[in-house]
Amino acid sequence: MGQEPSKVFFTNFRTNHSENLLQKLQRLITVAGIKNIDFTDRYVAIKIHFGEPGNLAYLRPNYAKAVADLIKSCGGKPFLTDCNTLYVGARKNALDHMDAAYTNGFSPFATGCHVIIADGLKGTDELYVPIEGGEFVKEAKIGRAVMDADIFISLSHFKAHEGTGFGGAIKNIGMGCGSRAGKMEMHCSGKPYVFQETCIGCSLCQKNCAQDAITINNGKATINHDKCVGCGRCIGICLKDSIRQGQEHSNEILCKKMVEYTVAVLKDRPHFHISLVMDVSPFCDCYAQNDAPVVPDVGMFASFDPVALDMACADAVNRQPILAGTCLDEVEHKHGDHFCDIHPSTNWKSQITHAEKMGLGSSNYQIITV
């Protein structure tokens, strides 16, 4: 007999006078079984993206509070967490990162729990976690506070992504929990290059390179691969799409490394996963701006299986109509896969396939509407 489908619980964003969205989220995750975890006196990492200041697509802190409050009611000790970034921005060290979190509303007074930047002040506070059967990574570099927690909860904003097709639970966990060195390891498959014919020498890429690897000569950018760590920030920031991935299959390798990091984070402890499919922006929340959502809001999803959760969210987004006037609406040739239509060089399915191979979960799911 085949494997039973994983249960993914879903509710839409409709409300009534007797239940608001935050109460509905708590009901969703309760029905999904989060209380089956013994939270009593245990430290609980809630992995979330705090959003780069200026970006407005990140999840409101109210949702984090709803999750934290429920965990506290079960006797747990929750904290919100993320790791520092590789690139220039407001989250590259713990002090700036916490300022960014507070700027976007994730203060202890608003959420009812503290923020801990998992890989420390400079992104070097990490643990080396062996990955059994890892094809690309043998030992993941994970932020220490994430690994010190007894229980792991992911709370993800599901959206499109320029490197991985979409950003869901697997990206939130695998990439998000990697220390700065871990992020570098995941990104280093292929280093980008500048397509000189279309480069306008605007220097945005240079200003956003944390490694000082980009120079402007004769009105054109060039990348020094000896300094470049392959983080891909310049690819997303380029106004003319002049910066290209340097290795044909590097995005797929990135996805697979991300999966293996997720395996390292979740191994041998209770975990639970929540994704909100709303404000489905075409790019990551790491930018200091967000483009218009490409599809209508869908709803809230929860599961013990992060693979089934990502698959259910991806399918739900691909069933949605394209919103007029968005970057997806402007794509000339559409193929029915919204993520690949926005970012043709990506292959989000490689996340799912490799995650199943690594035993992280199943793409076979059953939707249970709450």
C-alpha cells in the first residue's frame, strides 16, 4: 500500500463577529494538532522573517503573537528568531537585526515574547550539525539558539522568490536558520556575472554587495569572483536583469542544499509548520521594498509535514487568477506555473523532490478545511 497523504489544514481569510483572524489562526493550528506537542517548560523557537525595513509584505507581528500566546498557554517558553543575512541591509548583525524587528513591530510588548538572533552578534554563533545522507552538505552550520531550542515552529510568509521559485516553509527553515557561513555555503554553487550589453552602470549592485566584489568601469559593472560569495543579492537588485546566475543548475543546487539544512534543523525534535499565503509578492521579503502581490490572498495553512505544506501552498497559488497590473500580468508567455513564469531560471519542484528523497516529508497531501 502507498503512503498515507500528509494532512494539511487550511482556513481562508473570511471572518465574522464571533471570530477574528488571529483567533481563527489559533483555531487552525489547534485543530491541526499543535497541542499534541508537550510544551511544558520547554524552549520553543518560532522561526519568522522580520522583514527588511521598507518592505511591507512580511507577516504582521500580530500573527506571531497569536502563535506565541497559544504556546504560552500550553506551558511553553516561546521566542521569535532568525539568523543574520549575508548581504548589505538592516539585518546583517544582531543589533541591526533586532532594530529592524522592532521597527517592524516585533517587540516583546507587541508579540508577548522576546526576539533572539540565533547566530549571534556577527553571525558566527553556530553549531555544526551532521546531515546523514546529505548529497551536497555533510555538516550544516546552524544558528546556535535555533539548535538550543527544544521545539521548533516555523511561521512563514509564502511568496515567490528569485532564487528558489517560491519561499515557503523549507526556505524559511533551511536558509533562514543557516548562520552567515551556512548561507554562504548554500549560495556558493554558482557565482553571478554581468551581462555587459544591458548593464547601465547604475551602481545599485555595487552598493548592495557586502563583499566589495563589484566595481564599475567604463559605465559597466564587473564582479570579482575571488571576493564574491554567491549570495545572489545583486541578481535581485539589478534594474535591468543584467546580472545572471553563473552556473546553469545553481538554483537547483541551492534548493537542494536548503533542503538538507532543513533536515539538520528539524532532526530529532518536535516541530510544526504554519504558512500564510497572503500578499504573495514576486520577490523575497529581504528587499527594502515589495512589488505588488501577483495573486489574491488565499488563506492560512498548517501541518506537521513541511513538504506537504509547501506543496499545498504552491498548488493553491497556481490555482489563483493573476492580478492585473502586476509583474506576473506583464509576462508575455505564461505556462500556468506562476513561480516559473515570474522567475524562469528557477525550479521550485527541486525543493520538493529532494525533500522527499531526504525523508523530510511527502508531496502527497490531504487538505482539511477548518
